[in-house]
Amino acid sequence: MGDRNLSTIESDIEITRERLASTIDQLVYRTSPKTIAKREVNQIKGYFVDANGSPRTDNIIKVVGGVVGVVVVFGLIRKIVK
């Protein structure tokens, strides 16, 4: 520490401040509601559409089958309860 002068220390502090400001900016961007929503929408789209823009029919069929299954179960429960 003895060989460092005041200007070197000030320069190091300024570099650290700039790096910290950049990190804070990145965290603010990553945690903004719009960014989170956009990221989630892209993730869901990625599940149903491949990189070429073609639909992933296997995943679509799985989801539709699950929805139909739930509707059928609720219909059966409703009939049993009546």
C-alpha cells in the first residue's frame, strides 16, 4: 500500500464506481416488470414455436390434451354431484 499514491487510489475508486453503476443498471433492467414479462412470454413462445417459427405440435398436443382432460374430469364430477 505504501507505493500507491493518491491519484492511483482515486482512479481505482472511480473505476469501481463505474463498475458498480453498470451493475446496478443491469439489475434494474433485469428486475423491471416489463423485462420479466417479456422474458416469460418469450419462454412460453419458445415452448410452442421452434427457432424457425414452426409450431411444435408435440408440445401443443400435450397442452391441449391436458386441458381436455381437465374439462372432462370437471364434467364428470359435475354429473356425479347432481
